[in-house]
Amino acid sequence: MDAYTADFSAFLQASPSSYHAAAEVARRLDVAGFTRLDESESWTTDEASNHYVVRDGAVIAWSQTVGAGPVTPFRILGAHTDSPGFKLKPKPTIGAHGWLQAGVEVYGGPLLNSWLDRELELAGRLVTRDGTEHLVRTGAFLRMPQLAVHLDREVNNGLTLDRQRHLTPVFGVGDASEADLVAHLADLAGLRAAEIAGYDILTADTQLPATFGLGQQLFAAGRLDNLSSVYAGLQALIATSNQATDGPISVLAAFDHEELGSQSRSGASGPLLDDILTRIGHGLGATGSERLQAYAESWCLSADAGHAVHPNYPERHDPTNRPILGGGPLLKINANQRYATDAHGAALWARTCAQANVDYQEFVSNNTVPCGSTIGPLTATRLGIRVVDVGVPLLSMHSARELCHVNDPQALSAAASAFFAPEL
């Protein structure tokens, strides 16, 4: 457990943005002997092999068994690399009253107040005029300072944050006309500001992951939603690769932009997964009909963080189904298909967890508190593949710093390993 948590912490620290997360997944796959493929080139995937593709902030990796053929089904673990936060705007160097500030735009649905009074960094990618991509991160650089209680005596009766006026971080003092935030980022990447033609730069909390509490049971970090699933799936894929001579093709699909609705070329609503599965099938000689046969027997484990019961707000949860931290990963259920789990999915998850010797818990929302959604329904809709929604239970979801139990991420990884290598 300590080894898993320590390495997971290292993974989180290496992944302050979706682009860094994709790069770290790729680095670890390289070490494990996977081969990176270029989407613009032809592929040869007709033999047992381990490959991956990176598209922007997303990664699709797969392990192909020796006996794979045109109708061999897929076992896909879907997750996402992005997290809520703030994204750097164009012309980002601004300021007022002697302060240097960064112009940012809200990304996704962050718990806004959790980002106040924290040392933040900027991280993401710079793209030069020739189209070359460069990863960059600043380390601790920004802060969104909260107004002192002396200047707002009613703040503890209700904090209201204007997204434009109150969430503009400071990064120094001086004259904004004499500073250049993009030039600073370029310098960190070993570039000149004039070379930068575009960027995708986001904020990330710089506080290190930590275990704490009685028996060091609790684990706090940024971006647990949803790097807990990305890491669990990555560990499972590597652990089960090259172990079977028969069985399904294992796939890790770590998408970007889930927090925005997944509608992008690297999101789950885009063509990425279908593109890769089609090319794998083509390498195995599958016709259009045979590819659909493979899909008919395939499964997707949509792995995304879920909610544990909050001890201070129990009325916000279903009165009967109340998952707790440390009780095992969640089986996420919703009558309106915000989660894609059905009865067959529940049965698959029960078999999978029994094989992994892992306990699990059911999650369903309080009828007065509508739940969010995941890549699960999107994948089921796009491909017709059966999907079951699962994930690690959290408190403080979408906070700059989320909370889980140290046991649950590893339990999810163990279940993912059983999902990739089912007992036949």
C-alpha cells in the first residue's frame, strides 16, 4: 500500500496539466516496453504487441494478445486526464494598483473558494510557429488572495465570488506594461517569446500529496478527479500486458476535456477511441461486420471519481446508499443514464471485484440532488459498447485539493487488472 501511494503521489506531481499527464503516461509506457505509434503513419498491429497513441492531452494504450483476431473483443478502461481549474487567457499579463496579475478563465466546474490563498503554478503546453509543442510548468507562481475579514465583516455568512473580478491571481508587484507572462513561460521552456504562436496553460495547486489522520488512512491531493482512475488503469494495463495468450484486447483510454463535456478531438465525444479501435481491427483483418461483432462482446469500464457520504452534509446523499472512504471503489448507478451502469454491468463488476478480492460500494444520488455524468454514456452512445461506471469515492470533489482513503485507489487498480484479465 505504501509503495502504491508513493508512486501514485509521484505520478500526480508529474501531472499538473492534462498534457503533462499524457506525457507521464507515455513515459511510463515506454519504460514498460510499449511502442508509441504516430496517427499520421501506417501501422502494423497484426501480432501480439503493446502500443499507445498520444493525441494532445489524451492517451490510448493497448495490449494485444497472441490469439487476437478480427472478432476479438476489447476490454476498455476509460478515464480522463483533465481537472477543473483556470486557464490562461490571451494577453494574460494584466494588473492594477501596483499588482501584476494573470488573466485567467474558469475551466470546468471548480469549487471556486478552494482555490483561494493557495500557491498555484501554471502548467501546460506552448506551441511555436513551426507547430512544435513544448511542455512548461512554473512551480509555485500565483495566488488568488482573499479579501481580509476586516474588510468584509459578513464574509462568513456567505462568500460570493465574481468570476471576473475576484478570481484574478497575483504573481508580483510592478507595472504590467513592463512585464510579460508569456515571455516568462517561454524562457522556462528555453524559447523566445516571439517564437510562441499559441498556448494551452492551466493552473494547478502546488501543495504536495499527503497521507494523514489516524493510521495515515487519508490521502489528500489535487487532481484525484480523475488521475486516480488514469493511474489505476495504467498500472493495471502494464501489470497484465503479455500475460495471456488468449482473451480480450486490453485498452486504456485516457481522454481530455471531460470536465468541459468531452466535445473535442481528444475527448470522449470525439472520434479518438473509435479511430484507434478501427485501426486495431484493420490490422487484424476485420471487416466492418466483424468489427461490430467485436464491439458486441466488448466492455468499457468508465472509471471516474465519485462521492463518499459527507459527515457534515448527510442530507445531500441518498438515505440508504451511503458509500464511505475505505469501503472500496464505487459502482455508480443512475436511472436517467447519467451513468451507463445497468444490471449486466453490475453483474460484471461483481464478478470482477470477486476475482480481485476487492470490496465495492454502490452509489446513487439523492433524488433532489442531480448527479453529474461521465464518459460512460458517451462511449455507449458512440460505439454501442456495454459500459459500467465505477470510481474511487472522494470528499471535496472539484476542490483544488481532494480527499480519499489510501486503500481505495489501489483497490480500483486491482479490480482493473481483473477486468483486463478476466477468468475465462
